[in-house]
Amino acid sequence: MLGFMSNREECEHALEVAERVAREAGALVLRGWRGVGRISHKGRFDLLTEHDLRSEELIRSGLEHAFPEHRIVGEETAETGDGDLVWYVDPIDGTTNFAHGHPFFCVSVALYDGADGLVGVVHAPALGTTWKAAKDSGAFRNGERCKVSTRAALEEALCATGFPYDRWTTPDNNREELSLFLQRARGIRRCGSAAIDLCLVADGTYDIYWEQGLNAWDMCAGALIVLEAGGQLSTYEGLKADPRSGKLIASNGLLHDAALRTVREARYKLEDRKP
């Protein structure tokens, strides 16, 4: 089923290429940080900088050269290629942070075969941190193997989330979920980069992360890194998560049932309030 990437050596080669292009793009982006230049709007709140475009161009060029038979799906430009294996590319995850001079932004690159992650790299240049994973090879933060936390009580958990860009116009905007987690968990963080949030679950910083309204390029790399670090992913309904679907719950596994119960309870309240 995994086609061209059927063995560990091939996945490791793909990981090397992904890390190289992510680091090159990160260096490009970092040179523009806190001096962003031209900013445009893709929506009311969704920003686009010239560095998003230049970063994606660099990544695409590197991946197309190394893997001409693969498809590439990026945030900023049209899909290319027609192979079974697909690269999901976010040239700057956390563009709003980047545009405001906040350090929580990253380059995210992932290779998937359908819903199966093969390679994932998340490089956060302003934080000096790189997370990466290849299928069945573990997860690493700056070269050191990382694992999810061992906290098992929700009241001791540090959680993370985010909010959809259409939160002003839809009642399904994560406010009910946030309210319940605020009552039950030790703390909630909202740092503005889904890819980094997932990686912070993988390395044991966060215990739970939940969010919806995302895209494949936001989640695919971080989701694989969570799994390779021993974490758990699911849909809001508790089913196997497809990181391309736009929403998921990620956890250390020990707290997954508690996270699911909290999300479900919040969403029942939301349904009750609908006219």
C-alpha cells in the first residue's frame, strides 16, 4: 500500500530531503521576521506575506527535484503532480504570529500515502527547534528522541487549542469546548500554530490539543510526529483521525478519554442551543 516508500531506507531519505528544504525555507523566513514587508489578506483575518510565497516556492522546488513522481499540495499555490504519494506543505504555519513579530511560527512539510503519514518535519526557526518523524522510526526534537507526557489527570493537564477564522460568523467556534476545558484542566494555551501545538504534545509539553477548521498542511506533519512519539489521535467522535479532515484531538493517550468526554459534552451543549 505504501508504494514507492515501502521500506525504512526510502522513508529516511524522504525525511532527509524534507528536513533540508524545511530548514532552508526556515532560514529564508527568519530573515524576514520582524521586518515582514508587504502583507495582504486572504480573508478577514487570514494573512499572506511575500515570505509565505517565497518559502513555498523554495520547498516545492526542492521536493520536485528530489521526487518528481510525487504530488505536492501547498497552502499558497496550486497542487502539482499526479502521483499516489502526496507532500503537504505549509510554508509558514502561524502567519499571523510571523506578521506581528511573534516567535511561534514554523515551516511544516509532510509526506502521506492516503491517510497514512510517512514523513513529517516541523521547523520553528525563531524558536531554534525542529521536530521530525518517519513512519515506525520514532519522533525527535532537535535530534533527541521525544515522547508524550505521562500525566493522567485532567486537572493536571496543560492543553492547547485554536479558533477558526470564521469564528465571528459561526456558533461552532470552539467557545463551548474552551469553556469546559478551562474549568477542568490546569491550563490552556493558544499559540497560533497548529503544527507547533501538535509537536508540543509529542514532546510532552502539552498533554492535549484539540482544534477544527484546519487544513491538511496545518496538521499532517505534526500528527505523524504525535503518533511516532507514542501519542493518540482521533476525531471528535473518537474514531481514527485522518489529519487531512480538518479537525482532531491529540493527546498523550492517557488523557484521551477525558478529552473526548469534554469535547462531546461541550458539543452537546452547542447542539442544545441551536434554534
